Amino acid sequence: MPAGTLYRGREGMWSWVAHRVTGVLIFFFLFVHVLDTSLVRVSPEAYDDVVATYKTPIVNLMEYGLVAAILFHALNGLRVIAVDFWSKGPKYQRQMLWSVVGIWAVLMLGAFYPILQHTLRELFGS
Amino acid sequence: MSAETTTPANDAVSAYDVDHPAPVIEAPRARTRKTPKTTRTNFEMYGWLFMRLSGIVLVVLVLGHLLIQLVLDGGVTKIGFAFVAGRWASPFWQAWDLIMLWLATLHGANGLRTIINDYAERDNTRLWLKGLLYTAAGFTIVLGTLVIFTFDPNIR
């Protein structure tokens, strides 16, 4: 790609990119999640086996990432709705994006211990 | 104001005249014999509206789901067959999960449909990707619905 031809938008474009990326990730997880949950129709052991995977440190960390993706998609989705339906939405879209990022950061900070406590207890003891 | 100032400046130097006509430019999306009689439906508008309405409901359903499953009461530690059996004993949580399943799958499928339409340029690629998408989404909805309705806590 020749230098200088890549369009780099501002907050509006990057939030749109992030919304797409997180949306695709969440959709793929939804598919996997319905498959793993359907194991409750096979046997309790089959279900508990697959849930054990969700309790390993790496997958536990991925759950934190999943929550990060969903939380951004949810908050930014509300911002998109405000841009579309609130008369002053387009005017304040940038301020709303930084509010989304701020709320997201606070909630992610607060969710760190509750979500990762299983791994933290396993690695560092109770 | 004289008449001359309102005449377009390039009129005198036009490259086209009776002997050298300008090339015909086809109208974009010209109607052909294959074009259906009515090409305008409101499908995309309803899709757009659905994304916003289902999105608002999903914010509540999904964030509530994450709070219960991953944040409260020990996080992921407590999850297991017994935990699922306890929750699905209540019609309220069955309905919660059923509505969440349907809305999330349709919301995600419509989002992916938009992305396929945006990036897959060849007609055949779009056809196959969307075929795969609709198959996967239909399978997910049917399987998930069956699991919620046929769940048996005394399976063993």
C-alpha cells in the first residue's frame, strides 16, 4: 500500500471499527457458548468437563476479555442509538465516546477481581 | 448584469458538437429485464430498527447474565450442572435465556450480514458466506431452544 493513502479517521471511525471487531468476536463466542451449554442434554459429567475448561487461568482471562468486548459493544451501542435518535446526538458523539471509554474503564477495573478471582485464588492461594 | 456574464465560461470551448456527440453514460443501477417490478422494500430499515431495539433489550439481558455467571457469588467457580439446573428450575430464567438466545443470535447474524455485504465483493462469495451464516444462526437458535425446553435435571 502506498504511504499516506490509508484513511485514518477520528473517534467516529475508530469506534465504528471497534464496534465491528467486538461484534464479530461476541457472535463467534455465542455460537461456541450455545454448543457447550447444550452438553447439559448429554450428561452432567460432559457439561462439568467443558466448564472445567472455562475455569483454567488462560480461558478465565479470555472471559475477562469477552466481558471487555461485550461491555464496549453495549455502551457504544447505546451511544449509536443516542446519535441516531437524540437531536443533539451527532453534536456530542465525541464526548459520548469518551464517556463510553471512561465508564468502560471504571467497570473493567471493578470487574477485575470478581471475574478473575477463581484464577487468582488458584495461583496465589486464598 | 449583462447576458454574457450568465453564460457558462466553458460553453465556447466544449469538445462536443453535432458531429462529435458526448458519450452516453449509463444510469447507475439501470433497470434490466431481470430487475423485479418492485425493488424497494423496507427490509433494511426494519433491520436497522431491529438492531437498535434488540440492542437495548440485550444490554439488560446480557449484562445481567454476565453479572450472575461471571461476577457475583465467586465468579466462574460456582458454574456447573447443578448451578444450571437450579437456575432453569425457574420459568423466569428460562424465559430470560430464551429471549436472550433469540435476540442475540438474530442481532449478531444481522450484524455479520452487514459485514459480509460490505467486504465480500464477489456475488458468489457473498452468497456462500451468507448461506453459511444463516445455517449457523438457524442451527444455534434451534439447538439452544431445544436445550432450554427439554432440559432434564434428573438426566442421571
